[in-house]
Amino acid sequence: MSAFLWITVVSLAAWCWLLLGQGFFWRTDVRLPSRREPASWPSVCVVVPARDEAGVLPASLPSLLAQDYPGRAEVFLVDDGSTDGTGELARELSGRHGGLPLTVTSPGEPPAGWTGKLWAVRHGIALARAHEPEYLLLTDADIAHAPDSLRELVAAAGTGGFDVVSQMARLRVESRWERLVVPAFVYFFAQLYPFRWIGRTGSRTAAAAGGCVLLRTAMAERARIPDAIRHAVIDDVSLARAVKGAGGRVWLGLADRVDSVRPYPRLHDLWRMVSRSAYAQLRHNPLVLLGTVAGLALVYLVPPVAVVWGAVAGSATTALAGALAWAVMAGTYAPMLRYYRQPLWLAPLLPYTAFLYLLMTVDSAVQHYRGRGAAWKGRTYTRPGAVPDEG
């Protein structure tokens, strides 16, 4: 048996494991858990960090203000040093659409050791706590919510006894590159953090989706959020880990009617979105980077190469093993494509998309060692705890 055939067999075995042993990550039926309406609806404060978001606010903020929530709820939009009139536009939208009370505030520049977004979140939570809410909804400025989104989140948290209920917003898939890259982004995330494991009692797997996080205020205080994660670039996963570390319960699933309205029309836009935090996900560890690159190549690139190599070299066994692995890969990707209402012929292209993600991850590391680091809305963070540079 040739060395490459052995590698192909290992790739096939890896896909058999991923199919059955990784929490059925590829299934898309993890939605809001069963819930019932409480006898008395708790109060909620919605915190929206916003930096230069004038382009998306008209499509997102009115949906928050229009929440059909039976209890007391209000919105705090934290204008984090915007230069495009984000704060003024938010006030104008509130005056035009009405709905939930809106407070627009600004925290000033973040001190050393804080990412800008989490500094804005801290400022918003501090204002919200004066109103003594039982829950905080942390949601990004590009997220549009269905009218019953807040009440469904609160009902799910109360019924299930969860301290965090988070929904992975459905990202936009309109441009050619969005269709190719975006569903894979959620697919890879679920592979790293299987949703079924996150909600399981006793499981150490923890993650959340930063665009929509309902957090019990008492747990936020116990877990010292956001102070305990103030330097985190990947703040949603760090938040979930802090909550689980404090003994809390976390639930994460796919959303039905919570959508991101932020466009990523070009590959460059998606590349920046992924590469800004990819190396942070690997804890800025070059050995983990090497292992990740090798793992991506083995799992995603070997199968199609084996099919071609087997056909050219006349090794039917190699081609068959590669084809089987490729078929399992495409089969596990199909449910995510259906969730995003995309054609299933995109499923066999997953190796190409994975190769793009491999390059994005390497580029993230290159940018880190060049001193450019992760970036968020014009701020860069060269290392954990670093002072943000304006760019």
C-alpha cells in the first residue's frame, strides 16, 4: 500500500469520525429549545455596540425598537467613536419609528488592555444595570430581529434555566463570494463547537454567537463580564467560556429569524472578516497553526487530490477512498447549504472553500507577526492586552 493511499485512508477515517463522533455538528436542527411564556415577564436591557454602522442601522435598529415584548425593555446604543454619524442616525431612527426607549451614549476611547467593542459593551452594561434588568441582550449593530425575537429568547432562557441563550444569526448570502464562503464559515464554526455539546449539562464545550446573546444579569456579575474577557478578540466564545467557568449554563443554536444585514460583496471583505481573528482563535501559537494547516489539508484537500491522483496513477483503491471521503464531506455540508437556501452543487466545492480558509488563517498569522494583528473597525490589536492602534 502506497504512502498516499495510507494518507487517503486516514482522511476517510477522519470523515467517518466527523460524521458520527463530533456531536453531529453538521445537522442544522438545533434551534431555540422548547419554551413556555413566564407568568411575569422579566425586564431586559438591550446593549448595542456600534462603531461606524450608519450603513446598516436603517435595516437593523428599527427591528430592535419594534420588539413585541410584554415586559419592560429598553435599548442602549453605545456609539464607539464613530465618524459617520452613527449616534445621530440612531436618534433619528428612534424618533421616526418609535417603539422601545432608546439611549445613545459614547464611552470614549478604550484604555489599554481593552478591545474597543468590549469597552463599549462595558459602558452599555454599566448604564443598563442602573435599571436593574434581569437579562441583558447583547446584539451587534448589523443584526435584524424578528418582532418576537426578544420574547422567544427570554422564554427559552427561563424555561431551560440557561444563563446564556445565543443564536447564530443567518448571515447574508447574496453575492457570489458570500454564497461560496459564508455557509462554510458557520459549518466550520459548528465543527469546532458542536451546538449539541454546548447545551449539554457537564460539557466543557462553550461558545456563543456575538450577534445575539441573551445573558442573565446575575451571571454577568458572577462571571465578571465583560471585565474578565476585556482583551478578547473573539469575545463571544470567551464570554461563553467565562459563564461556564462560573458554573452557568449556555445554549447556542441556529437562528430562524435573526439575520445579519452586513454585506460582504467581495472576497476581500470576507477575507478580512475571517483573517482578523483566525490566529487569535489559535491562541497565537505557531505549533497550533502548523497543526491546523496540516489538519485542514488532510481532511479537506486530500480527498479530491486522491481522486485525481488515483485516476492518473491507475490506483482505483486510492481514487475510491478519496471519492468516499469527498462524498461524506459533501453530504455533511449539504444541510448547511439547505439552511442558507443555496444549491447543493456547491457541496463538492467545499475543498476549494477550505483551501481559501487555510490561506486566510496563514495570512492572519502573517499579519500578526508583522505587527498588524487583529482588526476591528479601524482598531488593530497586535497581541492580547495590547493598546489599540487607530488605523
